[in-house]
Amino acid sequence: MGTILFLNKAPPYRHTGAEQIVWATATHLADSGWDVHFLCPDSDEPMPETSITFHEVGTPDSFFAEKAAFFLKGIPEFRRVCRRIDPDLIYDNSSPFPFLYAYLFNSHRMVTKVHAVYGLTAFENKDHPITKIGTLVGEQFYRALDGDRMLSISESTKHRLGKLVRSNPNEISVVHNGIEVDQFDYKFSPDGPVLSLCELTPRKNVGMLLRAWAELEQQNLVDRELVIAGDGPRRDELESLASELSLSNVTFRGYVPNEEKIQLFRESFCYVLPTKMEGFGLSNLEAMASGCVVVSTDTPGVRDYLRDGENGRMVPSNDVNALANVLQELFGDPDDAEGLAKAGRVTAQEHDISNTVAHEGTVLEELLARQNE
């Protein structure tokens, strides 16, 4: 086994999104005998007890300042760490912006993990001007990389990434994202609320769900609650939209901790993610594991595992009427809905995180072996 240095733009032990996956992979490698190191921003959160070594960069607490400071202040720390441990592999958990300095003198050791490719849709799906431009500019750097040393989280992401990568695009490795299935107890709840739990950003497109819900309420076709959980830059706008639509049975819960999230999944009948695009979409899988019927949009990432009428329901992106109709059908046929929920649980089990980390570990071992030939 070798020494690997992970470059991560947030503390990896936060266990959210991309951090959840990279932390599981790092833990798997450490348990397999690798010498694992992280270069990441510092945090007030307690570090886990582990054999993994952390090299922290002092950064501000705010989202944008943390990322910007890491890219600048992380350079001297990166040089110091590399001199000290001489890593065999340097793993850049890149999306959407690579740690550019690391590639200047270490291209032969770099591994690039890509979670999503936005292209021009960044201007529609990102909220802040800095992230819109930064995402588009950062992704252009992928053109200079070798697909043989790149990982993507889905076939859809590989397809979009392959259009940028000029060298060996067909050699990009796909390592599907996964979840800790056992963390979620399966419970089909036919009388439960409808849940949407996500970051409230333009990309998640929760406004589409509110408009579909308005159609159902206006026709007296719904007798249950819609719960919107999560926070983000569009929360005030979405609450205003709910008020404008005179919705009477909608609750905004704001940010919920992990324990409450698991409970919401367990209680809910249906989970709706009307996203405009995903690299993969972990919340859909978490809902499937919990016994929710998943309704999501026909977009890259989601269509990698969601099959309409088999393990959930899929509607065209931005089609409010289609979403309202699908919800009405599910409310009226609980037996069919339960069949979808059971099939969804099977899909979630196929994407257990243990499979993800074992596959990714094999890919990294093979890459290191080729590198040492």
C-alpha cells in the first residue's frame, strides 16, 4: 500500500455530500493499510479518533471565504506536507474547482475526483456570481487533464466530463456514489407527508414543487402536509412564493440535523426532488432506503438509477402539471406506491457506500500499481 494525500475544500468529517463519500473512502484505505493524509480547512468541530493525519489550513468560517482562503493559504502548507510525506498519490476532490497549484509539479501523481459538470448551466444553477464564474472557469482546467487519472460519480457525469477532457476521455473511471443504507430503517408510510429535503438553491428547483402543490390544493386533491426541509439562499423567495400561492398545508422546517433528517424520511410517504441537474443525487437514495416513494426529474445523474414506474416516478424537468399528476396518481393508489417503495429500497441497497468505497479503493490500487511499473 502507499501514501495518499487528499485535498479537500472542507473538513471531510462533516459527513455531508461529497465529504461523506471522500471520508468513507479515506477510512476504507486507512483500514486497508494505506498511510492517509488530508489537507483541508480547519474547523471548530471535534476531529474523529482515527489513524488518518490532518494538515489543517486556517480559514474563515463563511462558505466563500473558506474556499478562497484554502486555495491561497493552502499552497505553502501543501508544499510543506509534500516534502514531509512524499505522497504516492494526491487525490483532488475537485468539483467544481481544482486545486490548481498541486498539478504544476505533480501531474504524474494526481487523481481528480469530479462530482458534477455544469458548463454554461452554472449561470442558471448556481446562486452567487462568484460561484457561477468560478465553476465555469474551473471546469475548463479539466481539458488539460488525462482521463486515465480521473474519477466520476456517475455515467452521466462521465459523459459530460468526457466532452471536456481531450486525453483518454473514455478511460475516466466511474465510481457510483453510495449511502449508508443501514442508517435508514425501511418504513412505508402511506398516510405520511410529502417531503422535499435539500439545499434551497436554484438548482434544486423547489419552486416547481410548490406550484404543483398549488394545483393539487386548488382542486382539493391533497389532504396531507408538504414539508420543505433544508436551508439556502432561496429560502426567503420560496416562502414568499408559498404565500403568494396561498398554500395552506406547507411547512418550512429549515436546516435539520442528521437524526431529524432520518426521522423525516421514515415518516414521509413521498420524497420529491425537482432538481434541474445532479451529479448523482444522494438524497433520493436516502429516501429510497427509508421507504419513501421517490419522485424526481428526468435529468442527468438522477436517471442513472431512477426508473419511472419501476423504482420511483420521474417527470420532465420544469413540468409542473406532470408533477402534480404523478403526485395525484400516487395518492390514489397506495398499493402501487408501496411496490415502488419496495423496489426503491432494493436500488438503495445496490448503492450501499460499502460497495462505493471498495470499488474506489480498487481503482486507486490499480492506478498506483500502474504508476509504479
